[in-house]
Amino acid sequence: MKAAPEAQKRLLDLAELDAGLDRLRHRRRTLPELGEIEEISKRLAQFATQVIAAETEAGDLAREQSKAESDVDAVRTRAERDQKRLDSGQVSSPRDLASLQSEIASLRRRQEDLEEVVLEIMERRETADAQVTTLSSERDKASASLAAAGDRRDGAFAELDKETAEIQGKRAAMVGDVPADLLALYEKLRDQSGVGAAMLHGGRCLGCRTSLSIADLNRIRSSAPDEVVRCEECRRILVRTAESGL
């Protein structure tokens, strides 16, 4: 393949722009905010599960407390009713009186036991409610952190996209100065190795950092200026300049 030396040198400018685009793409993929967002998202998923579990426990305890309080009310109501019967003097039989007093005493003990149960449930419920509050607060903080990280990411993306658009604009203007067949070869090599062309500097390929042999340098030295030469090691296009050491 042949191409004017100036067209070949344009490949170095093109390669510099492409390297800039590669760096921008790398920065976009490795933004710290992306890892932060991923980590916070995992924490939020955990919080969601934990909050549901805590809310379920708190709800179960609320229902359990309501039932226990209802049992206390039922026993208290029955004891109060029996106490009124006792106080009214309606029961005159010693046997019935003793039975009623025994029942009242039993109901009082039952009430005390149930009230202990209610207190125990209330303590457990208080702990569960506090856990719901704590987890919900942590979840909300994580959500705020996620939103902030998302804003920073979007801001960084916007800056990177702006830089990318500027370089792409320069690239689009530049490729018009490169012959189609030379550009096609450059793009093919770039797809294969990431860099399509490199400068021959001081007898060394700056693409793979390999020093060329005497035979290769003699071959290139004897090639016409418009001959497109390539590195035998990395196969990139070697662009000759005044610093090539030929």
C-alpha cells in the first residue's frame, strides 16, 4: 500500500485523538461514583429486606399485644362483675359466697399474669418499633447518598460526553485527509490491538516499544517515502518522521 508521507503522518494525529477517546471511555467505565452507586444499591437492597422483616415483627407484636390486652379486659370485666355481686349482698349462701370469692381471687391472679404478658409484649414491640425506625432512617440516608452519587455520576458523564464530542468532531474533520484504503487499514489494526499506527522513533516502534533489527531498519530505509511500512513485531503501521533514526 502506498500513501503520501503527509497522509501517513496524519495517522499519528489520529492515533492521539483515538487514545484520548480510549482514555475518556476508560474514565467513564471506572468512575468512582459507579462503584459507590453499586455498593449503596446493595446496601439498600439489604435495608429493604431488613425493614420488611422488622415491620412484620412489629406488626405481629402489635396484634399480639392487642389480643393480650383484650384478654386482660375480659378477665377484668368478669372480675369486676363478680365483685359487684359480692358487694351487693346478692350471694347469701356461705358455699356460694366462698366459691365467688375464690373465683374473684383466681381472676385477679389471671389478670396479673396477663398484664405481665402485656408488659413483656410491649417491651418487645418497643424494641421492634425502634428497630424499624433505625433501619428506616439508615435506608433513607442510603437513598439520599445514592441520589447524590447519581448526581455526581451524571455530572461527570456530562463532562466526559462533552470532551468526547469535541474529540470526535476533530476526528471527523481529520479522517477526510486520510486516504480511504489507509484509513481502513488503520481502523482494522486499531480494532485488533487498540492502536493502529505508531511513530518510528530512534529505530524503535513506539507502539510495542520494540527496537527494530538492523535488517528491518535497512528494509524501511530503502522503502519509498510513500510506501506504508509496518512493524514486524506488532504489525502496526510505522510512521516515519525526522526522528525515526533512519
